[in-house]
Amino acid sequence: MALEPPRDHLDNPLFMKKIDPETLREIESFQIKGPCKFQITQFGMRGGRLGDIHLAWGKTEILGHNAFVVATKDNAGIEKLSINFSGKPD
């Protein structure tokens, strides 16, 4: 499976973020090769506000790793999603 150029549901480009030095680079293409396993799992999220930011967070397991997920939306409607992994896979 190949996707060029990848876009979100609003046809916006997708980016990768380099941490140091902080840089955003547009993803030009990606390929999925070999056997793949897609698993859809529901998990509970909690919601709240931090100042003007709406946020939701929750814990789950992704590919054998503990994952902490945080989604935010600011007053301008900008939405962000972060996923932090910990632990070793089984």
C-alpha cells in the first residue's frame, strides 16, 4: 500500500516533527510493506480544560507498549494529538 501525498480528512498535509532542533517536515509519501495487523480497540478518555485549552486523555496498550494519549483543542480550533509510549513489548 502506498499513499502519495498523505492527507488528513480535511485534505491538509501531514507532518513529522523532529524534536531537536524542533522542525516540522511535510510527509511526501509512505508505504506499508509486509504483513500488517490492524487492531481497533476502544479505551476510556477523561476530559477537562486547562485555561483556554480543551483536553482529553487516556491510557491504553498499543502493540504491547503502554501508551498515554492526549488530545487538545485551542480557541482557534487547532487540534493536536500526542501519544507517549513506555515499557517493552511482549
